Amino acid sequence: MNRRPGPLAQPFEARAHKPGHRSEVNPYRDTIVDFGRELIPTERARERNGRWSEEFGRNAPITLELGVGNGSWLAEAARVHPNQDFIGLEIRYKRCVQAAEKLRDHASANGRVVRWSWFELTSLFAPGELGGLVIHHPDPWSSPSKAKHRLIRPEFLSEAAILVAAGGELRLKTDFLPHRDALLAGLPGTPWRLVGTSDDVLGSGAPWPDDIVTGYQNKFNRAGLPVYAAWLHR
């Protein structure tokens, strides 16, 4: 899970690998290093800050996905939108590899996976470098004692507005209603405006027209449980 670092925490690169992450315990660690263009290891990510257009070899809108899961949304979005570029952030080794494998299977040159923390985006992207931000099922941290680790807090939209250029968008899907409520509560005083919401993406549809169902969302669809959504424009 993504945990919010404390005020004295070292940069993500310095704390990214723990003793239990060594290759004999987690074989996916070494796989990340040697995977290929689709998967960018932590140690090689920060140098791309402000230079992501060079990574893709063109100037095109870049959408960042937080909550990449097994990569189903990332790979499909890259496939159906060849004129855009997509980056998925994930902290778990196995999920990084699974998502990168899907990009490779789709032969998607316009998609990348990066092992990185959600909470340190400004060290990975320059102001206005993103055209969109997509958030899928962020960790709920439902215990009050753990709520400090939630991604969506009062300051979140102001921080996101620095990274997403004017005219960009933010899409949220979540099975945890307090996340959507917190997002909407944070709108006043920010450059974001609400375009639409959904209380049940399966039953009433997403507020955006080109929805792609994520692998994690399918679990809630099968169980008949609601997935909430919100769509913002900058």
C-alpha cells in the first residue's frame, strides 16, 4: 500500500527497497530492472521529470494513472488512444510487472509503468506536464488511526492542479465513498470544476463518455456493489 511519508522521510528512492524486498524473497524486484521500455525502475525515474515527452519521442497529452492494479485500464487506454501517452504509478513489484506485460502484449509504445509513490509526484513531474490524472480505487485506510495515509485530503486538489495543465481533467473511481466526498469537498478555492458524478458506475454509467472497466472494478460489479465516480476539469 502507498503510505504517506512523514515530514522527515528520505526521498522515495532511498527507502524504496526494504530487506524483505531482496530478489530471493520477491523475484519481481530483479524483473523490474531488466524488463524493458514499458517498465521504469525507481532508480531511473526521477531523471525524467520535465522530460517525459523525450521518453515517448513526441509532444502529446500525458495521462497519469494512480492505482494501476494489474494494468488492464492502462493497456486498454493506451491501445484505444494512440495519440496520447499514459503513465501508471504502482508501488508493488508484482503489479508493476503485470501492468508492463499487458502493455507489451498490446504492443503499446505509448504506455509506461513506474514504480513510485503516489505522494511524491512533484519529484517525478514538472508543473503542467500532465494532461490528465486518473485515480482508480485508492487505498481506503478506513481505520481512523490510518486515515492520515489517504491520498485524497483537503490539499490534494491544489497539489494536483500544479501538475495538470489548464484544460486538463481528473477522473476518480472508488469503492470508498468518503474518498469521493473528500474530493468534492476540496473543490472550493481551486481551479477545478465539477463536470459530473456517479453513485453507481455499473448501474448508471460513468460521468465521462469513454469509460474503461478496470480489473478491480469488476470485483464490485460481480458482487453488485456500487463504484462511485467524479469527473473534474481544470
